Amino acid sequence: MPTRILPAVGDADAARSVTTLLSQLPDAEPVAPVADSTQLVDTLARLAAESVDELPEVVVVHERIGPVPALELIREVALRFPAVGVILVTSDASPGLFQAAMDSGARGLVTLPLGYEELASRVQAVSQWSVGVRRHLGHGGDVFTGAGGTVVTVSGAKGGVGTTVTAIQLALAAQASGRATALVDMDLQAGDVASYLDVQFRRSVVDLAAITDISPRVLADAVFRHDTGLALLLAPGEGERGEEVTDRAARQIVSALRSRYETVVIDCGAQLTGAGAAAVEMADTALLLTTPDVVAVRGAKRMVRMWDRLQIRKAEETTVVVNRHTRGTEIQPALVRKITGTAVAATTVPAHFKELQAAVDAGRLHELDNRSTVKQALWGLAGELGLVKPAAGDRRAGGRLRGDRGSVSFRRRRDSGG
């Protein structure tokens, strides 16, 4: 059986050189190279969604791959696709780098300039390891989770557009439908998830920032188990400590959560930080919340353009959610789509803050009445995004989801404009 090898090389000349040499290896089947870290992870996730057998046995990562650094990329691949063997190609042959590569999850290291014998030996060894792992895990069994859980980020076009309320209700909907769900407060300086859910917990996301290998036990120690079943990873009580959560730390934290939970919802707030940018880049779905007013929609356009300039996320890969929508406003979802160049969620959230006020003031947003049109809209949005499991016997995508007090229909009610 030929060994499928996926090269991840940013430089075009280096990619041609690596691919040419790989094609000369016995029983090797190099596939088209990918040019950056995002393309690599997306490709592996797409293949894993089809079948474990579709994944390449070997991934070759060049040291100058970007935008995610090579070692961090290797760590993410190892966590999300444990049956794929990774080889690092590097000009640094020092023992320190070798140890760092192994700690990150690489199965081999090949030095530049590439030599046929060394590359052939490493590819053969890593391929045999990969085949052995797949044989041990079985084909399509429950042990191997493929691409891992679904990660959804919720960001705000500006402050006060309802980012935290949306993130909480999406997570509650996913948890209530039977999915193991984590809610992360990545609004590191002004996070309010704890206040909305009446939680006092001394640990936070900062406690994971300095840990290079986040084990399940370490993660469990940092997570607060809420009465609703949600796993909460909270923002620090001291906002200045948010700087300790770097983009690298955020990637490790998100990868660890993805490997442990079916759904991970991340509140990124309205300010772009390195940690928030890393989360948005890694997300399966990136939501950008706006209200239907000129200032907020301009803010959404500004955020989308900034994400694109920084190569965090393209406009067409972002979904805008219109909050506090009324039928009488001049700015409708179609206009928001045209202005921002993004997709816009079919579900809009009505402008009925009075329904929320008592629950928000009491810090009991998880006890929001199921008759609330805001809650129904947000849980409907969860259904639209595929974050919920339809109830048994209901094959519709929306289905009906049983909450704490009765059921909530995913079918949107007509906005009364109130």
C-alpha cells in the first residue's frame, strides 16, 4: 500500500524541491502541498470528516510554515489527528530543537538540505507508526474522534452588542441537546461570563497559559462545572493578567478543549487580542455580532477587514449575526451582508431586552424563561449552526430541544417589532 504524504511548505521553490524528492521515495504517494498552517488543518479536517482512512499517513512540515509557527502547528495536528505522523523539516539539528519537536508531537525530524536516505528512512518509520496506530484504534470506532469537537467563536462588532449573552445561550443550547460543551471566556480584560452565570471560581484561563502540555487532568482542574452541565473556563478576575494568555497559549488551550468536548463556544469580546485572534483563526465557525445601526455595522465591516489584513479569517468565512433586530429598521440583514461581504445568519435576534433584564440583573441567565423570544431565537441560531442534536424521532434540522422548563422550538417566531 503506498504511503500518502502531505507536504506543508510555505515557500513555492522549497515546496517543489520537497515534493520532487518525496516522489522519488519507494511506495510514496505525495499529494499536492499546502502553503500555510490554516490550509493544512482545514485539509486534514475535511479528510477526517470523510473517514480516518482518507487521512495521509505522513505530514511533512517545513520549519518556515506560517502563520502559525511550525512547532505549534505540529502540536495542533498531533492533538486533533492522532493517527497522522508528522515530520519536521528544519535547518536546526540541535538537541534542543529535537527535544522540542518531540514534545510537540512530531514523530521525526529531517535536516536541511534534504537527503534522500535520511528522508526515506524517516518517512518509512513514521508511516509504519501511523499504520500501527490506525490498526490499534480500529476503523471508524469511537476511540478516534477525527477532527475533534466543533469550535465556535463569538465576537462583537463593538462593545454592548450582546456577545456574551449570545455565547452563553449557544453553549446552553448545545449542552441541553446532549453535547458535552465548554464555554470559554476569552474576553480577557472585561469578561462577564461568570457574572451572567452567578459563578465564583478562583481558577481561570490564565492558569493554563504557562503550561506547555495541557493534560486532561490539568484541564479539568482549571474548568468549573456549572449546574447546567456546562464546563466553564473563565476570564481572570484581574484584567491585567489577560496579557499572560498569548496567541500560542490560546492555540494550545483551544486544541486541548477541542479534544475533550463535542462543542466549544468561545466569547472573544469586542477587542482583538492575540489570544482572541488565535481562537478565531482556529474556529470552525466564527460569528460576528452586530446590531442594526450605522455605528455597529461600520464596526463589523472594520473588524472583518482587519481579520482579513491580519490573515486571521476571510470575510466569506465569517458569519454575521444581527441582534436586536426589528422589522421596521432601515438596516436589514441583506444590507449588512452587502456592506460586510460576509455570510449573514438566517436567524435574527429580536430587540426584546426586557425579557432578559431580570435574569441578567440576578446573574441567572441560564434560568431565562423558555417563552422568551430572545432565547428561542438564540437556540434557533444554535440549530442553524448545527450545534444541537435533534430530539429522538424528529428529523428536521431544527427539531425541538427540551430545556429546563419545557421545550423550545428552533423555528423562529415572526419579529413583532417590539
